[in-house]
Amino acid sequence: MKWCFFTFLLLAQFELYMVSAMLPRNPVKDLVKPLGVSSILSPQDFLSFSYYHKTCPAAEEIIHQKMAAWFRKDYTLAASIIRLHFHDCAIRGCDASILLNHRNSERTAYASKTLRGFQVIDDIKAEIERKCPKTVSCADILTAAAREATLLLGGPFWEVPYGRKDGKTSIAKEADLVPQGRENITALIDFFQERGLNVLDLVVLSGSHTIGRSSCRSFLHRLANYKGTGRPDPTLDRNYLRNLTRSCKWSSDLVYLDTTTPKTFDMEYYNNLGKKMGLLSTDQELYSDPRTEPFVSAFTSQQPDLFFNQFAASMVNLGNILFYTAPNESEIRLNCNYVNPAPRKKANPPRRS
Ligand code: HEM
Ligand SMILES: *[C@@H]1O[C@H](CO)[C@@H](O)[C@H](O)[C@H]1NC(C)=O
Ligand SMILES: *[C@@H]1O[C@H](CO)[C@@H](O)[C@H](O)[C@H]1NC(C)=O
Ligand SMILES: *[C@@H]1O[C@H](CO)[C@@H](O)[C@H](O)[C@H]1NC(C)=O
């Protein structure tokens, strides 16, 4: 049985590889142009596990300790950090552009409204700057923090490759391209593919919705008059619907994404989909679409290993999304909220009159 699923996944991956090899690369170009960058880089050429071994050997330990401390104070931050990492990598690659805090930056976008955990990254960055000034990028810190968050919630471990640079550009309207829960599966597949991620990555990474919460506004459209039918979404379990209706007094109210085991990183999310208990329509549709359903079924096979191993692999893929930026367009930020100040020109000594 076990091997059967593995073989299936391997075959499916191979098939996806073949399909993506045959697809024209144009979608990438189309996406990339408006963003002002010219190509997706091959991460192997830039990232490495040993990147900070000499320059900042303490970095991972600091991130580990800080994440554990914040988690003890507020466990909900762990899910928020994982989501923050996704929103970072989805726009301009993993370059910490989501962390820039200025007028009209990604962080101010509608799709960023419920992002949290910025203070955690600021705190880690401050400590790392004390130990190794101007060495570790905010993008690397966020990537490693997402791995720590997964572990703290009971999820899998993986080695994080390092060497990302922080971008200098962050534009709100680009952040609104990130899927918000009402898209169809074709749109989701396209969005992932444009960033070098395949259908398997889509299904596996959606599995992060095994933890964390959503505001009601992201699924309110399912509760009544779904797609103009005058009825709720028929793929929503009746009892679950009743509970959600009761929980959503305000569109800003929060509901667990995984209704059965909301605080643990496990594969219950996939089991819920089979019981019409996916929260977002983008979750539930993974179960009904023939392109994604086979992966969902594989992950409900009572083998946590399969989901865990693939989640680790897909998180590395997510963290490896890098777009080309000219050397003068990237840096190691001193403060994750701001682009480094331009080096000050030497002022001429005041002339005596
Ligand atoms: C496939 C497309 C995806 C869609 C449509 C989607 C949509 C959403 C939405 C609507 C929310 C709730 C936001 C709110 O209303 O407060 C959410 C939360 C979350 N998402 Fe996703 N997401 C997607 C992919 C991902 C990926 C790839 C990851 C991570 C690798 C991720 C991790 C999370 C986490 C952890 C939360 C909970 C955040 C918290 O508790 O603060 N999502 N997502
Ligand atoms: C899916 O969404 C895209 C983008 O919103 C839209 O153009 C397309 O027509 C939709 N496809 C289906 C089958 O509804
Ligand atoms: C609905 O809420 C009740 C009471 O909180 C709970 O026992 C039940 O499991 C929930 N049902 C679903 C489908 O979420
Ligand atoms: C980087 O250099 C290019 C070409 O030399 C220039 O057009 C661009 O404005 C520069 N960017 C920044 C942020 O200085």
C-alpha cells in the first residue's frame, strides 16, 4: 500500500515535470515583465546550506530561540509567520519585499490586511544585527522563521538553503495578485506555475491551512447566495455551515482553517476536504478538481510521512523562488522595514567667509 502511493506520487511528479517541460515559458515572461525583473533564477546557483557558517554561525540558533520564545507567548504567531513567508515569496520572489513599511508598499495592500508577525521578524533581526552586523538578509530570516514555526506546530524539519538578498522595491498592487480564497483552481495552478511551482506544490502547500485562522470575509460568499444561487455553497457540510454562520458576526471575526485539529500540523486538513469541511472555497475545490484531487487522496492515506516529506520539499521550492534583480537593486537590509539609506556623500566643510 505504502509503495503504491509513493509510486503514484513519483509518476505524477514525473508527469508534471514532462508537462511543464513542454509548456512554453511565456507565462513566466508575461508575469515577470510587469514586475520589472527579467527571469526566475536557478536557486542552486545562489543559495547554500553553509552560506552563513563562517560569517554568522549563530544565526540559526538565534532564530530558533526567538521563535520558541514568541511561540510560548502567542502560539498563533507561528501560523502567521508561515503565511508571511508565502506572501513574501509569491511577489518578486523571497526578497522580504513584504516587510518594507512605506506608503503603497506590499504590506499596505488589501491582500496583506490580515498578515501578522512583523514584530517577530524585527525582533530576530535586531538580535542578529547585534551579533553579525549587516550580514544576514531579512528574506533569509523570514524563510528560516517559517521552518521554525512549522516545527513548533509539530510539523516536519528541513534544511534551509541561505543566501537570499533583500529587495528595494515593494508595490501594493502587486501584493493583491496573491490568491485570496475565491479563485478557481485554474487560476491557482497558473499562479503557482508562473512562480516555478507545480500542482503538487499547490496541494501540499495548501496543507499549511491545517493550522491558523481566517477572517470570515474570506469565505462569507459561501455561506449564503453562493454564486447567485440563493443558497449556500452545496460543497459545505450543513453542520459546519451552521457553525460558521454562528461564528461570523463580523467579517473580521476569525475562524480556524482546520476545524478538527486547528492547533496541530497534521493531515487532518485533507481529511476535512473529503467531509465537505474545507473552510475556503480554494481549499474545498482541491478535492473536487480532477487535477488536484489525486494528490488530496494520497495525503489522506493515513500516512503522515508522505505529507510531511512532501511539505518539506515544497517549502524548499517555495523558498527558492528568486527573481533576477540588478546588484544595485538588492542588499542586506539593516532594518527589515526600510531600504538602507543611501551612503551619505561627504559634506564639504563649511567655508569660512
Ligand atoms: C493556494 C492558494 C492560497 C490561498 C487562496 C490562500 C488563502 C488564504 C486565506 C484567505 C487565508 C485567511 C486570511 C484571512 O482572511 O485572514 C489564509 C491563511 C493562511 N494561509 Fe493561505 N492561501 C494559499 C496558500 C498558502 C500557502 C502556500 C501557505 C504557506 C506555505 C499558506 C499559509 C497560510 C497560513 C499559515 C494561514 C493562517 C494565517 C494565520 O493564522 O495568521 N497559504 N490563506
Ligand atoms: C477562472 O478564473 C480566471 C481568472 O479569474 C477566469 O479568467 C476564468 O474564466 C475562470 N475559469 C473558470 C473555468 O471559471
Ligand atoms: C459545530 O460546533 C459544535 C459545538 O461547538 C461542535 O461540537 C461540532 O463538532 C461542530 N461541527 C462542525 C462540523 O464543525
Ligand atoms: C540601478 O541601476 C540601473 C542601471 O544602472 C538604474 O536604472 C536603476 O535606477 C538603479 N536602481 C537603483 C535603486 O539605484
